[in-house]
Amino acid sequence: MIETMTEYVTATVGGQLFGLPIARVQDVFVLDRLTRVPLAAPEIAGVLNLRGRIVTAIDMRRRLGLAPGAVGKRMAIGIEFKGESYGLLIDAIGEVLNLSSGGREGNPVNLEPRLARVSAGVHRLEDRLLVVLDVDRVLDVGGALAEAA
Amino acid sequence: MDELLRDFLTETNESIDVVDVELVRFEHDPNNAKILDNIFRLVHTIKGTCGFLGLPRLEALTHAAEALMGNFRDGAPVTSEAVTLILTTIDRIKMLLDRLERNQSEEAGDDQDLIVQLGRMAAGAGVAKSAEPTAAARVARVTASPPPSNQVSLEELERAFQAAPGPEAAPAPAAAAPTPPAPAGEGTDAEAAGRDGERAGEKIASKSIRVHVDTLEHLMTMVSELVLTRNQLLEIVRRHEDSEFKGPLQRLSNVTAELQEGVMKTRMQPIGNAWQKLPRIVRDLSTELGKAIELEMHGAETELDRQVLEFIRDPLTHMVRNSADHGLEMPAARRAAGKPEKGTIRLSARHEGGHIVIEIADDGGGLNTERIKSAAIARNLATAAQIAKMSEVQIQRFIFSPGFSTAQTVTSVSGRGVGLDVVRANIDEIGGLIDVKSVAGRGTTFSIKIPLTLAIVSALIVEAAGDRFAIPQLAVVELVRVRSGSEHRIERIKDAAVLRLRNKLLPLVHLKALLKIDGDADCRAEDGFIVVMQVGSQMFGIVVDAVFHTEEIVVKPMSSKLRHIPLFAGNTILGDGSVIMIIEPNGIARSIGNVAVERDAAAAEHEAGRQYDDSGIESMLVFRAGSPQPRAVLLSLVTRLEEIDVGKIETANGRALVQYRGQLMPLIPVNDDVRIKNAGKQPLLVFSDEGRSMALVVDEIVDIVEQRLDIELVSQQLGVLGSAQIRGQATEVIDVGYYLPLAFDDWQVWRERRVAAARHRVLLVDDSQFFRNMLVPLLGAAGFSVTSAASADEALAILREGMRVDVVITDIEMPGMDGFELASAVRRDPRTASLPIIGLSSLVSASAVERGRQVGLHDYVAKFDRQGLIAALKEQTADMSRAA
């Protein structure tokens, strides 16, 4: 089997390392002047202006059911989904890793359900576990709402 | 110029230019079938259009050219002579088009010279090549001076026609007896044309270009961004008072505004574009339904944004179908009704303010109110009792309810369950209004009012709980600053906040509470700003923490993750670069609690700036007095709600009084069971009119309820108007009119006597809102349908509009035109000369009665003599019923 290599943009949220296929990532930016949106789902941190585009910011900590992070200049990963711009709010951005597809495994059975829900598999790195984010599922905020309802 | 002709010219000139270029390419690459096909297609199209438009000369010419090119397509060798001939022909076509553009009709004359050559070449294909090189060269100059065509022999002509059968009307004899235009004259004409063209710049072909919609959309987006950037700069300069940027920025601002307007203009399209298919549709319907239908279209040139145009295209088509199918009667029925057999559907459009008003009118049988009633009851849209109290207009508006159809048979035309509710939904979506007017036997008119554009709106920027929001200016009526102790202050009825504004209690809602962003913040603060908004007939105030300024904002669609929030219409980027949410006034109105049907029901009236009091929705103040049973009074009658210290209440002559705003105000218990409290605060309902106030003593103020008020008039009890179901509880509605005379001796005793009356329409004219508010429900309860006017001018306007009015009741003492003058004016108008008028006055003297008689008052009633008024009304309307 020929192993293809995939580049991942990595980020940490609540101490967990995540990876996003670099092809899905538009840009990485520092959050500035976020406008909160009343009555929106709790995962939606707000909206912001990124070079003239209105971006919907999703708080990954909340999305993963963690306590909200510290307020202040936070980093966000910009992605595009169905013609709309989103920003995933993360704790810290990491390096870009080039990983072989052969190293990717299915979700371990003991993976936390909240993580498992947005995971497209894991890579076992030397010292830690990298969860590959399934962007489509991360953005299924409405679906999460439906679950809650 | 004829629209069709203009389009033809624009299009043909484009095509011809393409043919020019393509032909040259073809000459170099004669084996390229694709190019040939392209040319052939273009010429063929021109030929077809010419035939359609009745341009025989052009048609004959293109036909001949097409025949020759057909030969090429069939494999005849392509010679340069042939191509030259075709190019020459094209030059001739261009010349003809040029003339056509100037004269708006095809110039007389013929082109046999070219047609014959084209025919010959088509017949002999290659023959022409060697035989007549000079001929080709000569015709090449044809535009400057056409060769005399009398050289052509009849045989040649015959041959040409056999080879290329032309249109039957081809001016063949003209070749035999030619009338060649004088070359000199031609030249002069052409020159003159050139000069004209330069001077007036009227060459349509070169004046309009086709631009792809995407290009315009992109331009619009860029301009929107520019507007935002401009706003951003303005914001910065606002913070620095003496900036040297001010001047240039002002200029930039103006230029931007102009640019914005210019770009908007490019998006404007005549509404006729949405009507194009209608004549055909109506023609087909006419056949299908067996009705003769005439479609009139007025104002097709009225322009609106193409985005809006797209939105209304389908609704309009649907409504025209509807008019044809349901509106117009069958020819036999029309004949029986004394109408012409041919029904008319009239479509019209006009600009009105920043809106466009479209009307679809038919001269059919009108809406069947009875059928609508039963359909409404069958669909549980209203109860029979509710419907009985509704005006005709209200009942007719049921046709916009979801799933509503009265069509007895489902035809292929309409009545398939997709009805006016869908039309209305489409129109709602773009912030438009739809209404219907129908006169039995005379026809139905639908009117649609929609904004010209959706892209840029003016908005008021406000703050609530530290966040800013944009409120579309369109819905904002006014701004009120409130402070505790100032003239305008927030009053409270239990937990509901209200604002007393010009003698009306306005329900208030805190924006932060509505958006649930108040946290634990205090919503009871008495300082703030109230944005008074009107959505349809619903007026309410939104309490915000601060109001900034108005800004032109570009509405950007919200993310799909946020679109479910009904309180927001979209978001935008402000001048300072931050994103803010745009409030949706309809959403707010709905969350405050009123239904869209009711909103629309009264919307039309409000647009006219008048209040017809038949919308049925009333704000009721619910209170308790003497017993646990709730009682209610029309909120609009109440001037103020007070809680006063019991210690301040004095007693004189056995009556309770209180010092109130520099006057002694009498306190009247609602009934004998109510006791003024011994200690603490006493709640009061204060009623004022013309400087006099009285207060009703109540035990407790419960709530304000907005709902349709159906008073059942069964009460024999003094001071009780009747009872009504309010929030599902039987509630006594008190009669304020009863209490007024108890407070002041000169307010005459009002007593009740009601007799069932036919629903005659009464126009009530009184400058005092208090009396209007008091009499409207009263007369309504006595079985009259009431329209009120605040002045004689307004009353005359209503009458002039042709609204059906059976009786006019007018106050005599009014500022400006008084009741006597109004009566004279009504008498002078032949249409209303016989309309009964009842005068209403607090001054009833013999001389006044006499003057009233002279100006044509039918009756004269003292202002507080309710019994007398109703009796007078009955008498007048009874006369009328007999006469009818």
C-alpha cells in the first residue's frame, strides 16, 4: 500500500492536541473585537470582521464541552464551509506536522465521547495523541443543538 | 422608440459586428464549419426577427445572404468575391439599420441590386468568381453610392428567385421599374445622420452595452465596501474635532454617495421586464377558461432593483392568473350583470416615496365575502362570533392566510393550494405589504408595496448591555429620552413597562431583556432611550441604553448557524470595522406578542396616517375593584396610572379629593365595594380631558392585555359597558362615560340603551382623542362600524376617497374648520349632499340648533347625551334603510 502524507495544522484546546488537514485551513488569525450574538447557540462565540468578511467564531472549548477559556487575544483557525467563513477558537496554535496516512487509526474506545464526536481518527505521536478534527462535524452546531433539545 | 425595435437594434448591431469579424475569419479559414455555422445562425436570427417586426427590405436582403451562405454550408467553394458580396450586403444592412434607428421605420427603396447578385452567386456558386469580378468590386462601394439596379434583367431576377425563394412580398416588380434613390441625396442624408448622431448622441447601439449580472453584483459589493470604508473614516474624523481630513473626506463622502446611487441605478430594471410574459399567459388563459380578457399594463417603465424584481416576478404572475381565473366572471354572467363581456385586468406600477406600488385590478365580481367567512370558520381561523364583528375588509384579508382557498373547483390555472399565502410570504420576505380591496360586483384590487432596493438600508445604531445593534430606520417612528422625574418617564403596570406618549400608553420592552443579554443587570432603571417603532399597526417602544447615530449599512446575510434567530435580519460591518447585528422589526413585533394577520389588517389604515378603529385589537388595562373578578378598561382612555399616599386624600362634601397637578381631582370608587385604603398607597386610574381630571379608585392594577375585544352587551348594570373574555376570563369592561358625570356635575348623565342595529358605517369627527376613544367602542358596541377622524379636513379626505359612510357625527367646536363648516362642505359636494350629519356639542342653545339646521345638520345632540346620540343615529340610519 502506498502511504500518502497529509500535512496537519495542529492546535491545542483544553490541553488536547488536535490536527486539521492543511487543505481545509484558510488562515490562522488573532481574535480581535468579537461581537457576541444574543440568542445564538452557546458554542457560537460571536461574529467578527476578517478583512471585510463576516466570520462566525466557534468556541472550540465550548464545542468540546469544556469550561470557557480565558478572555483576551485568542487564536483562531479560519476555515470555509459551504461558502461561509468560520473561525475555530483555540487555546494555542502548534506546528504543522506531516503525517503518513498509514499512521492514522480509528478512535480508541476509551476516547472521550465529546472528542469522539468530532474526531476523524487519531495519530499516536511520540509523546501524545493527536485527534484529527472532522471539520464538518465540528461545524454541525445546529445538530448539537438538536441533541440538546 | 418602440421597446421591441430598440432591443432589435441593439441586438442586431451586435450580431452584425460579430458577423463582420467572423466572415473575415471564415475567408481565411473556409473549411472551418464552426465559424460558418455561427455566421449562418446570426444571419438567420436577424432574418427571422425582421420578418417578425415587419421589415421587408431587411428581411429580403438577409434572406438572400442566408441562401448564399447556405450554399457554402452545403460545400460550395468559398471565394473572396462571395465573401466580399456578403460583406457588402452586411454594409447595406448596417446602413438600413442606421436609417431605421433614425426614422424608426424602414426606409422605402429596394436592394434588388444586391439580392440579384447574391442570388446569382448562390445559383452559380463558383461562376461569379471569373465572370464578374468588376461587379463585385463595384458593389463593394455600395454604401456610398449604390449602383443603378436597372441593369438587372428580368431573367436574372427569375433565376435568382428560383435559386433562393424569397418572401412572398418581395418587391420583385420594383426591379423592373426601379426608383433608385438619388445617390447625392443619399450621401447628404448619411452625412446628416452622422452629424445628428454626434450631436444628439442618440445611437442606441453604441450607447448601451451588455454587462454580465455578476459584474454588476461585484461592483455593488465593492461599492458597499467603499461605503463601509467611508463610514469608517467618518467615524475616525468624528473623534478628532479639528481634523484636516474633514474637507477632503466630505468630498469623498459625497462622491461615494453618488457612486452608490449610480451603481444602484445600473441594477434598476423596468418592472415591465417582469410583465413580459403576461400578455401571452393571459391570452392562453383566455382560451383555456373561455373568457375574453383584456390585459392593460400601465407604468411598465417604473424601475426597481433587479433583486426585488426577481422576488415579485412569480407572485405577480400568480396574481394575474388568479384574477383571470377567480376574479373575472364567465361572459354570460358578465352580460347578466350588465358588464361588457370582455373582462379587464389592469396592472399598474408607480413610485411612491422609496417604494414601488403595484396594483392588480380586475373588473370582476369581487371577493365572495360569505364564502371567505365559511372557509375561515372551516379552517379555524376565527370563530363565527369573531367574524360577525369583523368588517368586510378584515374578512377579505383572510385570503392571505396560509392554505386558504375558496376555489370550489381545482382548475389547471389556480386553486391548487398554492395561493395568496405564498404570494404574501414572498412579499413579506422583502419587507413589502400586500392588501386587497374588493367591491361586490365591481371587482377586486390587490395592491403591493415593496421597497426599491434591499442592498443598503439606513439604520439607527443603539446600545444595549454594552453591545451595539442596528435598527432599520424604516421602522423607527421617533426617539424619546426618559429620565425619572422628567416629562417622559417609564411607568409601570405590575411588571409591564409603559410610556405615556401624547396621551397614549405605549408598551415598552427592554432590548436587553428581549435578547436575553441583561444577565442580572437592572432592567428597571428609569433612565434611557426609547426607540418608538411601528410595525404595521403595532406601536411599541424599545428601551436601549444609548443611541448613537444613523448609518447607511449594507445588509449582509447571516451565517446559516444564526439564521434561525428571528430577532435578527442580518449583520453588517460598521464604520469602525466591528460587526453588528441588525434587528428585525417584524421579529421584535412578533415576540412582543401580536400576530401578523392583525398587523396587516390595520397596516393599510396606518399608512394613510389615520386610524380606522375596526382593527379590533385593543389594549386593555385589567384591574380589580371590590371583588376578585377582573375588570377592564380601554387603555387608550386612561391618561395615567397613579399610586398616591393615602394621607394625601382629602374629603369634602362627602367626596374624596386629592391635590393633583395643581388641581383638586375627584376620586370615584369603581363600585360601592371599593374602599379607599386606610394606609399606604392607593392605586388610581386617572382620566383627563381638556384640563380636567378625575380618578377611579381601584384595589389593584393587574396587567395590560392586547387582544381583540368582543364586548357582549348584556349588562344592565350602571357603569358597566358589558363583559368580554380577556385571557380566557370573563371580565367586566367598565364604562368610563358613566363615571365622568359622577365626578363633575356638568358632565351630563349618560345612560345606556342599546337596540340592535344594522352595521352602518359612522364617520366620527372630533378633535378630542379622548372622546374619539370613548365613543368608538361605544358606537361599535351599539352595532355601528366606526371610522374616526381628528379634524374636519381629515373627514373630508376620507369622504373624498369614496369610503362608504352612512352617517357623519361631528363635534361642533373644533380648531380650524368647525362642525358647521364641515357640514356645509359635505352638503356642497354632490356625492355626499344627502349624507346625514349629526352635530355633537357641549353647547346646546337655540341659536346653535338653528345654525345647525341652516347648514344642513340632520340632528343636534349634546356631547354627553349618549342615549340621545344613539337614538339619533338609529333614526338617521332607519330613514336610510327605508329609503334603500
